[in-house]
Amino acid sequence: MKLTNKSTIGEIVADDFRTAAVFTKYHIDFCCKGYRTIEEVCKKRDIEEAILIEYIRDAKRSTANQSFDYKTWPVDVIADYLTKTHHRYINEKAPIILQYLTKLAGVHGAIHPELHEIHTIFSKSFLDLKAHLNREETVVFPFIIKMKNAQSKGTDLDIPPFLSIENPIATLKQDHEVESERFRRIAALTNNYTPPTESCNTYKVAFAMLEEFEKDLRKHIHLENNILFPKVIELEKTFEKVL
């Protein structure tokens, strides 16, 4: 659809659910008041139209279909990419999804009790993922960068407190299994992210965002389990550690 200041909020979100995050940021109701135009909400919220439209366009630009040959990337570049792309995605999107699920459970939970379980599962997932990302950013990834720097400089590598990179990696992979099982359950409860007939925009957006979240998480898991972790385990073996 062509985006102008006469476009309605409901039409924009219906065309691309990712734009819902923009309206949530500005506390603009895209569900019950989706009939309003960009022009109308900007006047009411004292927002510059050009700025809001540019944010909407940014939200519609997706890198999801870009294809990279991650296997050719150095381990430190992969770690940096994961932090700046997938970690940032989780930290930005999860609170928004949780907000939508809280609203859905409160409004529709009596008729659709599965919403309460979805909310509970996703809440636990976000809490555990925050701890998971913290372990990666404070323990595993810094050591990966340290290994890469030592390799580049031809210097020795001290034995880390966790003895071998394989030990924290084993924990991270267990986390991945837990999250995969959680999202299998969410997919089942949502009928593969299919909202009920005649559901409101919040319902549709929440399910669409959940589906996108799962896809991003599975890509995150794939990059780590199948590309990054094997690379760093092999890299660690090239060092002669002295006890």
C-alpha cells in the first residue's frame, strides 16, 4: 500500500504487522481506533508527520530475507552480529509482545483460556532468554573474542575459569532446547499463530509478532549450534594451554 498522511492506522498495521511496534511506542491505539489517519494522530499527539512516516517505513524495511554465508565469517564477527541483531531483537520485541499478550489474556482470556498459558510460557521464556543473553555477552562472547585476538597475534591463551569453552556452550545448547520446546507449545496453542476469525488487530498483531519472534529465535539457535559453536570449539583446540 502507498503510505501517506491520509493512510489509516488500521490499514497500515493490517498491511504490515511490524509497524504496530511504532504505534505502540507512541501510545497510538491501532486496534479500537484504527480508523484514524496519520494526519489525525499526529495532530492529536503533536508528532511531526514526516518523522512518524519515516519510522513506519523503517519498520517495513526488513533484512529477514537477506542471505549471508555465515560459515565464512570469523567467530568474533558472528558473535558481534548475534549481539547487535538477534540479542537486540529479543530485547526490543519481547516486552512489546508481552504487553499485547497481557492485554489479550485480560480481554479475551475467559473465552480463549489458552491465552493465559501462552502468556505464562512467553513470560518465562523472556525471563530465561535475558539470562541466556547475559551469559553470552559477559562470558562466552568475550572469551571468543579473546581467542580470536590471541590467534591473530600468535599469543598464548590462559585457561578460563570454566576450563573449556565447551562447558558454557553445553549450557547454552540446553537453553536452546528448552526454548524450542516452549515455542512448539505456543505454536500448538495458537494453531500455528492463526488468530480466531473476526479477531481484533491486537490479536492479529500479537500472533504475527509471536511467529516472527520464533523464526528469529530459531535462526539465532541455528547460527550458534550449527556454525558458531563448532567453530569456536575447533579454535580452542588450536591453543596449547599450560596448567
